[in-house]
Amino acid sequence: MRLPIMATLRDAQTAAQKSALLLSSKRISDHWKERMLPVYARIIATSSLLFFALLCAALLPVVIAGLTYPGGMRIWTGLLLQPLNMLVLFALSVGYITLRVRLGRG
């Protein structure tokens, strides 16, 4: 599943950069700044909330697996955090990303 996490972060970053440029500009009137800053703030707020929701959605399968694992979440978390298991998960992730990029589904 491909979640638009990076696009959401880019939207927030773009709005933050635009608001900083708006504030530092001497050519733009204070009236226009007062009208545009709430717009940028709304974009940043919605992007931040969407980013949080996407992170929760990405972690949901791990939490479900932990809740159904014999021994519960504590044992599941302990298994996931062992160095060898982390290395295997990292290698699988890099392999998956490499495969997706090579197949053109980036």
C-alpha cells in the first residue's frame, strides 16, 4: 500500500515557505498578509493532521499483529526490536523499494 506521506509533508513545507516569504516581503501590504496567513496556517494544520493519520494507518498492521501474537504486544515489540530482526526488516524494506523503483512503480 502506498500512502502519500511525502506529498503531505511537501504540502506543509511549501505552505510554511510561502508564509515565511510573505512575512519577509516589503512589497506586500499588511492587509494582504493578514488575509493570506490564515490560509497558509490552515494548509499546514490540515497537512499535519493528515500526516498523523497516515502514520497511524501505516502502523496499524504492526499493532494488529502485536495484539494477535501469542504473548501480546510486549513480546511482539521485544521481538521486533532485536538487532537481527531489525536488520532483516531493513534489508527487506530496501529490497522492496529497489524492486519498485526498477519496475517503474516508484
